[in-house]
Amino acid sequence: MLPPDSFRGKVAFITGGGTGLGRGMTTLLSSLGARCVIASRKTDVLRATAEAISSQTGNEVRAVQCDVRDPDMVRSAVSELISVAGLPDVVINNAAGNFISPTERLSPNAWRTITDIVLNGTAFVTLEVGKQLIKAQRGGPPSCPRHAGLGQPGWTEGRATVHQTGPPSGGRSSGLGCAGQCQGHWAMAWLSP
């Protein structure tokens, strides 16, 4: 798959990192050398996951509480991320609101909760990280929709929205360019000159 130490010296921020896909992606990134910071609402789950992955990979994983629906909590979590690990090189917006419900029972409140986490949470995290990267003159995530012909080779798209921070060319990002749908998932895109 990827050579050992592929992410050595890189910082990865994973929302929804305490369970499921987030935990799996964190385990892989940590095993490849990334300094991982996971975020979720449930601190007990986060701490247990961080300890388990750290023990398994020998690479410390940090846990930060964050409800991605709350811009103030996102701001605080990103500040803590930068304080404990540095500016992120990889951002994985994996937080989700999933529950099984027949269509006829899906309420407007349930729909708002899902979109608030998946759409607004992705925007809040991506925007806050982007602001911090721009402030540090590090650029931001370039366009990610690989399947729309805008992304770069090697990018991953799936349930989570994955961003590589900084243009692959090493050029400077010009800032937030658009929001759109990538393969059924919303993603923020940054434009490079």
C-alpha cells in the first residue's frame, strides 16, 4: 500500500476519529508516522481510542473534544490541535450523524441534525483550518473533487471529506473558492493560483 513512514513529520486532524472509519483512518495514518489528533463529542471514547491506537502504533495520538456543529468549539479544537501537534497537513472531515430510519419516519429535525454535522460541520472545520493556514502563510486545501477532474492523484474520497493542506505543487493557495458536491458528498475546495 504505502511505504513505511509515508506520513512521518505530518500532522493529521480527523473529526469523528473515535470510532468506525475515523478510527481506522487514524490507525493507518498513525502507523505511517503521522502525528494524529482526533476529535469528537465523546471524550471518553476519544481518549480510549487515542490510547489504543498509540499503544498499537507506538505513535502518540491526541484527543480533542469538539462538536463540529458549534463554530466556537471548532475554533477552540483547531487552536488546541495547533498547540499540541502543529498546523495540519491532512484534514479528514469524518464526523457524521448516522441513524437508520425509514424515509417516512425521517423528521425535519433529524434531517437538520444530519446536515448540520455533515455539511455545516465540514464547512466550519475546513474554514477554521484554512484561516489558520492562511494566517501562517501555509496555503489551504486545494480543490479536492478528483472525480470532477479538479483534484490531484492519490487523494481519497469516500464517506469522509479528505483534504490535503497546501497545494501539491508547493504553490500558494489563493483561498476559499467554492463549495460543491463530490461524489455525493459536500466538500470545500480551495483554489491555487
